[in-house]
Amino acid sequence: MNPVAIRLLNQQLMAPQFSNPEEVVGHMGAMQAQEYRMMRWAVEMRTRKPSHQAFKEAFDSGRIIRLHLMRGTWQLVTAEDYSMMVDLCAPKAISVTKGWMSSNKISIPDDELMRVRDILAQTAADKGSVTKEDFVQALATRNMQMDDHRLSYHIRMAEMSGVLCSGNLQPMKATYALTANKVKRTDSIDRDEALMRFTRKYFQSRQPATLEDFVWWSGLNVSDCRRGIALLGNSIHIERCKERQFYLTDNCRTRGFRKGKFLLIPPYDEYLIGYKSRDIVLPPEHRHHAHNNSGIFQPIIARDGIICGNWSPFREDCQVNFFENGYHSEDLQEAWQKYIGYSI
């Protein structure tokens, strides 16, 4: 088994199978969307023909939704999966978020939580697509003022409760919308069915992956993750590699890997953040170049799937820093042209 090649193929980073962004997000289940500008490239680089406009159309129409969800962090999900994801993941995510609030010595009483939530919802309903500044103004007209940190928790809790989600895509600034006006609520499914679908999406897009990888990514309890794997039955199996047990689905992609290919990968991308077993593609001695212990992830370069450098997404020319010898910026011209071309 070549775990690097298999991850590249099933993450759609090599020989992508999909033409539109919502297919990519649906395949991945959920995608980290911490960096508002770079989440677009994270999705589009996994399509056959990357297009910023295609992402914007899918995002503005509500076919792709951004919200705080798993692990209490930003995620992209499809409208089709939205209800399932919120029902399954939000309870644990809300508990995690309350723990962060407690550690930051922030206490939000239930009456304040509900009052502010109503104001946020009404503001989003009135304006359609609103910024945080719109929320600040709406609160001020009701003689309510709070610091940015506290308001952020209110917004996050409203997202995880299913009240707010992403509004229209802006160049730099996140917007919010009333979920009821943005996402068509789908029929509820029982928890085992949701857990099985959720588990399948993770392993089909990130295989080979371990149980520990799935627990980390999902934010669910170990028992839930074991249950999800068991529900997949004979459609998933174990292969051992590097003294670890990796799960693979029976329809795992293994063909299409091409040597010599460079990838410009955005920060917080699922290629790293989707796993605990990042050492498969990231040499431990270079870990600090890719992310720190506080959860800050950097833009990275991969050659044949192995992380070998950093790049600067917001420059006019290709600026790179290789921490592996033998590579030059000229080697990245194909990847750079693909990146700058997707926004045209």
C-alpha cells in the first residue's frame, strides 16, 4: 500500500473526479474553512477545472454552506448534508465551545443567549446577508453592547443551533444569513443512519485513515466513531502500514497517481488537518513549518504528496520557501498558473 498516493487520489488532489464545488464538498463531508479567502481554493483545486466564479455561485445560492460545527471550528458542508451534520455534530461542538468560554472566563446566561439570538436572527432576516458590524449596530439600537469576543461566541452558538449560516461570499469579510431562508430543511434521519453516512464520507475521502484520525477530525466520542465504522460493515476493511491500522473502503481509488506533480495547498487544508497521522506526508522535522501547537496552519507545498515547502498565496508572483533541497520556484510554474488562473 502506498498511503501517500492513495490519500492524494481520494482527497481529489490528484486526477480529480468532480466538475463542480458542491460535489467536492459532498464527497469530503465537511471541509475546514478557517481561512475565509483560501477555503475557495481548497475546494476548487479538487475540481477538474478550478473556477472562483463556480465557487461563488454555489456559495451564494446556498448549495455550499459555511458555519461553525465540528470541533467548534469553521466548516463547509453541502445544503444536502447540512441538517444531518448539525443534528449529529452540533451537540458535542456546543459542549466544546462552552468549555472554551469557561476557560476564557466568559459566561453567557440563557436569557442573554436567547435574546441576542433573536436579534441576530431578525437582523439576518431583514437584511438577507449581514456582517458582524450589522449585528453590532442592531444590538446597539437595543442598548446592548459587548466586546467582539463575546459577540463571536453568540454568533457561533447561533450557527451551531441551526439559526444562522453563511451569507453571500465577499472578498474579505464573512457574512451571515438566516438558515431558514438559505437552506431547505431535509427530512430527519435516525442517528445510526446519519453516523453511517458521516463515517463513509470521512473514509471515502481521506483513506487510508486510522480510528484516531476519525476521532480527531469528527470531534465525536470514540464510541461513536467505532459505531460508525461498525455500521459500514463489509464495505470497509483494515490494512496495516507503518505499525498502524488504516481503514480503507472497498471502492478506494488507487489509480491515477502521477509522479513529479507539485501542489500549492492552502492553510487549514484537509490534506493535513483531516488527520492525526500527518507524519505520513509531513516529515516530523518539518512539522513546525506546516502548523504550530496552537492550531495555526500555514500554506504548504507538496511534491508527490510529501510536504516540502511553504508558499505565499496573496502575492502577485510565486514566492516559495523550500525546506527540502533540490527544488526551485521554477518547478512550481504549472501549479502557480493553475492557482492564479482559477480566479479569472
